[in-house]
Amino acid sequence: MKIRTEFPHTVTILENVWIPLSDDTRLAAKIWLPDSAPEQPVPALLEYIPYRKSDYTSARDAKRQAYFAGYGYANVRVDMRGSGDSDGILYDEYLPQEQDDALEVLAWIAAQPWCDGNIGMHGISWGGFNSLQVAARRPPELKAIIAIGATDDRYHDDVHYMGGCLLTSQMLPWASLMFAYNPSPPDPRWVGDKWREMWLERLAQSPPYIETWLEHQTRDAYWKHGSVRENYADIQIPVYMVGGWADSYNNSIPRLMAGLTVPRKALIGPWSHAFPEQCDSPGPPIGFLQESLRWWDHWLKGIDTGIMDEPMIRCWLQDAVPPAPNYKVRNGRWLTEPSWPSPNIQEKIFFLNENQLDDTPQPTQEISLVGLQNHGLDGGGWGGHGSPGESPGNQRPADGESLTFTSQSLDEPMNLIGYAKVELALKVDQPLALVAVRLCDVAPDGRSTLITWGLLNLTHHRSHEEPELLTPGQIYTVTVPLNLMAYRLPAGHRWRVSISPTYLRHAWPSPKPVTLTLLLGKECKLVVPERPFQPTDNTLPDFPPAEIAPPEPIETLRHEIRRQTVTREATTGTTTFTLHQDSGRVRYKNHGLELDDVSTHTLTVHDDNPLSLEQKVVYRLEYKREDWQVVMKTESKLTADATHFYISNILEAYEGAVRVFHKTWTKKIARNLI
């Protein structure tokens, strides 16, 4: 990665600028401004997120925002209402208030003497989400967006639910992270003595988000708000969607390419939930800041950069790899598609016969399995594949705990790009049940590498809005969609489909152990998107090498440590999964703030009792500068019985050694066919 120090424009950094809103709330912004902009106005780029401009994102912001400013863009990085140095309380994700505020921010930027009235919005994750959401509001100042690691469907493709299943790996951990970060104080550098009053207000009023998320277990109006999939026509400006195969926010990208009618592009690389120019695990990174400039120059400056003459979609076809805890590089090659649905992709069908995937079905045969409650703990993280230990491990043990169907060795390599699905004829012995499906690459030595997976709460087999109890013993025909993929299986390797009624790391279990029975034959099949190489795959030049602006000087006082363990107590039949994340301790040299962040996530379950599952997340956050020190400690816990979920959240806050706040939230929420 190259650090660029020379740019066409010199840049001034405005560390804190207040943006006034109509209700007298002030939002805090950091602005990178080309020095010539006050006399020669320039387009602006807005990143609008809740992740603390003065510390949490300041290191990454320095590498990106200054780069764009050096090429003639005013870059505005805003702390959303209730976050960082801004006024107010952040009550939840993607509320109408958040979007209303964004419209005022855009109008404010456009009215500044250094802005020529043309604005782009960009960001990753939350910033990608609200770039899409604000675009759907059609503010006149917003001319184009780049959304990285984002989704168009908040119910099915975010951290809360998948296929109607509660995402154990994300629901509580993500809510717990926000529960710890939301009450963090503003920086006294910018708000002065008011910091303590603002901090105490946040401590008292910031809610645990998981209570609201669990109150909405179906795809209702709560999730439809902010899901641009509800009406793609709401977006009337150009859109550039970006994702990574080690991330979990890819399913939306082909949908948006198919559903939007505006100029649009898509890019999916090997990366995790990170910016493509900075992600080196897995890599390779690319010169995405240069690619972004081509987009912005075209749409905000009217310069013909040639970017819209290229194919709509560019994606990284991953080569086969043995399973590993993480990957420094995912080998592969770039492919292009002119549109979506792709004219180059054809469906290929494999039928699920006894232990086999075949081209033709055999006569109907029943095969059954009682799911293990600890099954799936080696399934890897949800979007965390750039972190040590979070790539899925060897799936051979998990395959042995499932109903598996394996193809013959391939005579020729086979490329899959797109959405696979598994169609099943099945029955269960309980009124509540789920099914988890994994598609793996089985090497000649027997090692099994996870390619993609999917979940379906069977009570949602007709609708995610109106689930219905199952009738034990009744035969159902269902389709389990698998997550988007691009993978090249070599000759000599085999496809394997594994099916289970449990998948603990990701899916909260059904209330009672489930016996899942498949009726093999013509109704049970794997449908995959086969895509041979095309001449156009060789028509695009490589991306330039990654480069960034000079990073912010940071001193590491304690290095990051990440440990993941699975232990089993044989005498009690208890399995415990533990993920300990010590993000280290750093000091920002420019202003002396020290930041310390440690968390531990545990899952504990007994072999035959899904109601024994207990999930707990503990956080400790510390902010310190000279004689100023604040600490937040949180503990969040989720359990369930047959009819209800039980949530507890504890928050403690310390100023120096003195505890200034303590509160416990508890909530009992009915299970809605989960």
C-alpha cells in the first residue's frame, strides 16, 4: 500500500464545525477542505455515521478523507445525532429522525461558500445503509452515492434475522456493542465543561437496541422502513455498490443492479467488512480511492473518466482453498457482467439422493436426523472473515453432524456465480423448526471448505410477514436460499450439501429438539448458478495499486489480541463458545486521547436442551486524557424458555475511580414462532 503525500490541492482540516439543525440540535463535523475552495467552490462528499469522528474512526478517516480533499473535494464527516461530539440521543438504527437530519446536513453543506452545490454520499456499513436510505428521500443536493457493505433489506440481510431465524452470532453482540458505545461521552476539547452533562444524559437515556429488535420478529413495518428494496424507484441518482466475499453484505448487490433503473455499478472483491484499499486480510487490496475518484469525477465534476463505459458488474471469482482460520490473500481473478440477471449464467441441478448429489433423482426415500444443539460452532463469523479465527474451519466434523449429499469428483473445473438454492420436501416432528444448509468444497483429501450457507425458519416457509405453526408429520416443500457466492471448484473436487435442523453459532435454536426428515427424490435438489468464462472477462485493465493519504499518528500501548475457543465439559454435556476481543490500547498523538476496548462473548448450551442456551456479552470501554478518565462497563444476556425471550442489560459508568451511573434493564418478550 502506497502512502501518497503529494496532491493537486493543499488541504486545511477543520477539526470541529457545528452544523445547526432546525430543532436547535448541533451536529459535530470534521471537514477536510481544499485551500482553494473558498474562492473556487468544489463538490462535497458526506460521510454520516455514529462512530465518533474524534477517536474511533479518526485513523481511517485520515487515510480517506484527506485523499479526496487533495483531489479537489470538500469532505464532511458528521457524527450523527446522539453520537460522538453531537447533541442528542441515538435511540436506534436508521430512524426517520436520522434521515431527516441528513437532509438538513446536505442543505447546509450545499449553502457553504466552498461548495458548488453538488454532493456525493459514501460510507461502509451504517454509512452505506444511510447513503441508500437518504438517496431514496431524493434531496436535490445529492447527485450520486457509493455504498460499501450495505443492504437494501434490513430484515433478511442485516445483523438481526436471516430467513426468519434469529441471528445468534450478531443480534446480541451487535446490540451490546452499541449499548456500550452509545453512552460514551463527547470530547471535552469541543464541548467544554458541558461534556459531563451530555454524558450523564446519554447514560440515562440510551436504550438497549435488542429490546426493540426482538419485539419485531417478522418482516413488519419496522424493518421495511429504511429497506430500499421496498421501492427501488425511490432512488433516482447513480449508485455504486461495493462488497466483499468475506463480508456478509453482498446479497443486496445483484438485487440492486436488477431493481434500479438509474446508472449503476457493482464491485465485489475478496475483502472482509472493510474498505477495499485497506483490506489486506483477506486481500488483495486495490486502488479503490482512485476508483472512487473516477466515479465522483464523472458524476460530480462532469469529467468523462470512462467508468460508465465499463461493464456494470465486476466480481472476484475465488479459487478453491483448504479451510483455514483466516486468509491473508484469496487467490482468484476478476470477472465482469454486463447486467443482472446475467446472460452468462445458467442453472445446473443436482438431486439429493442417498448420501449423493446426482444429475438424476432416485426413487423417493426418507432420511432423518435429530439436530445436535452445539452444531455449527465452527461455521465462522458473520462477516468477520478478516479477523483471526473467524473464517470457517474444516467443515468435515460439522458435515458428520448433518445429512450430507456429495457429488462425484468433477472432471472439469466449474465456476459458480450468484445465488444457489436448495429445494426440499421435508417433515418435522415439532410445530417450530428451522433448517440450515451449507454448500462446501470437498477436496480429494477429504477437507471440507464452506462456500456459502443459508437459513430458513420453517414457520416462515410461506411468508416472513405472517409465519404459521407447522403441523408435525405434514410434508412441506420449501426453498432455502443460500448467500451470494463466486467460487471455482477445480477438477477432482466435489460439491457437498449439508443439512441440519440446528446451526448454533448463527441460528437461535427451536424450543425443542427437532427430528428433520427429508423425502429424497425429485423434490430435493440443489440449484446452482454455473457461469463459464467469457471473452469479456479479459477486457478490463487491473485496478491500480492501493494508496491512501498519510495516516494519523497513533501510539500502540497494548497490542490487539483475539482468542476464540470451544470447550466441552463431558461430565455435564455442556459446550461453551468464547470469543475474547481485546482491541488493545492506543494513544492519539495529535490530541493525547487514550482509547481502550475489550469485550468477551460467550455461548453456553447443554447437549439435548435448546432451552439451556445462554448468550452473554461483556464490554469495557475507557477514554483517558491526562487527568480526565471515563470508563463504561456493560453486561448483556439473552436466554429463552419455550414461550419467551429474556433480556438483561447492565450499564455502569465511572469517572476516574468513582462510579457515577448504574442501571439494569430487563425485558420479557414473547417468542413469535422462533
